[in-house]
Amino acid sequence: MTRSRSLTALSGALFLVTAPAALANPIQLAPQPKKPDIFRNYPTTGIIQSPIFYTAAKKKWVTSTDQITFNSASLLQAQGNENPFVQDLNSFGGGWSFGFNTTATIADNTFQVHTYQAQGPTPPASNNLAYREGASGGSIGDAGCVKSNNCTGAEFYFHYNNTGDDPANNVHWIQIIYDGSTYQVDYGVVLEMVNGKLKVVLAPYYDDGMHTADGTGFLDFPTNYDATTPSTFDAMLFLVTGPAIDAPGPVTIYGALNWGWSNRPVPEPAPWAMMLVGFGLLGVALRARRRPTVRTGARRSAHPGPARTAPPRPACPGSRGSGLPT
């Protein structure tokens, strides 16, 4: 799994939106297909679409986006390290610490989702619209996907519309991703001069100047560059405030979004299902063979001699056929 849409290293739906009933719903689906945003110099599709289907390695495949959910700071704090995303964040180290603001309520429509579109090989042509848009914007990775026609992923973009208690100053994004086997921070990178040498220092913020995110919004386009292999991308994106990326210190979490996507072969009729159908047909055939047949004429006795008949059954007095008045 490789990420695309980076400002320096250009390497590259319909779902339900849910939030706890007691809270405001901070997620708003707001597609803009006629006039999509250009965010940090990258074009977006403005389309919300899932799933999409494609053919690869002579098999039918499907790529689908996950349901978007919002997790309040109170919920995240209560879960603590039982939540693997929170546990991974707490282990970041490097002078960074993390706490929760459980008094602020994230307002309605804070996260205005303009693009959440599954992508894959063509045909149809709409399957790789985001790759074509990215290639037109200068993304080398997206251009490679258009050329190879062997990529799958999902473009996710929203505008951060802060109102009410929503944080407005020193806003940052921290993203923890799960690839089906491990959890890890989607690191930001800080370049520092140490003893006259350039040193790369990892930071928790996604909005490090190289990724497509800032205090006004967030854009990510994770991609699997081999559409013939299944892949999973689950992410928890934390809305936080904190110090500058090169000044480790305390960070305050206001809530988090869950989002993601996966691709997999379209299930074929399972062998056991076919066996059940076969057993059902066999049962019908057996029942048909056991059904009694009406025969005409006298039945031939297996033993010679006169046929045996049962003695007449006496009629009950007072019943029809008894010869007595009723």
C-alpha cells in the first residue's frame, strides 16, 4: 500500500454517515461534481461514489469505501488503549503527549465531505477519474496509474468548516492507519540540521507541509498499485490542536473520523452452496420416486388360492348405514 498526493514526493460510497445520537452530526456529504475544489494545487473529483467494479487477472473485483463515523473526544478517552488507534498514538514518544478536550462539542457540518470516491482500473472510464485528475495536476504516481491501468484506491477530501466549539487556532491532523496487519502513525516529516548534517525527524502531524492537509481541510488518496491483490486501508483521523510540528509538546484531541476502503474479488458461488442446491434437487427426485401410483385392475396375490378379504365391519347403532333409524 502506497500513498499518493504528496506535495514533494508525488508518488502517488453509497455509504452511511453516522454519529452518536446524543451528539451533533459533524459530517456533511456535499458532493460538488460540477465545480470540484482544487485543494493545495491538486484537483479533486467532487464525487461521492462506492462501490466500483473492475476486471483484473480474469476475475471480477470490487473496491468499496467504508462508512464514515465520528468519534467524540469523550468516547476516545473512555476507550483509552483498548482502542488500537489510540494505543498506537500514545506510543509515539519523541516528547509528544496526548490529551482530550471532552467539554467542546464539535458542531454540525464541521467536516464537509466533497469527495469520497472508490477508484480502480477501467472500464468503465469513471473508475479512474481521480487518477486522471491527479495526473493532470502533476502527480507522477497518478499518471503511472493511468498508464498501467492497474491501481485501486479511494480519494477522500473534506473542507474543515469550524464553527461553535470547533478549534480554530493551531489546528492539525493526526492519522493512524491500519493495513490489515499493523497500526502506524501516518508520519509527518521534519528536516533539521544537527551538527551540520540534515536529519529527518518524524512528527505525528499529517499536515507537515508535504501532505495535502492544513487548517482548512484534508485530502488523502491511498493507493494499491497492484489491483490484482486484495488490500485494506482503515484510518482514524484525529482533529487536534498543538504546538508547531518541530516543537514537540502536549496535543489536545477534539475527536476523530474513521474512514477507509478495501478491494477484493467479487465472491463466486461457494462450493457448499452448490452442494446444497444439488442435495435439494436430489431430495426432490427421491420424493418423486416414493410417490404412490394408482393402479387399475385386481392386484395379483403373491400366494395361490382365493384372495383374503377382511370381515365386514359392524355399523354403529344410530349411524349412517346401520339399518336403524337415525
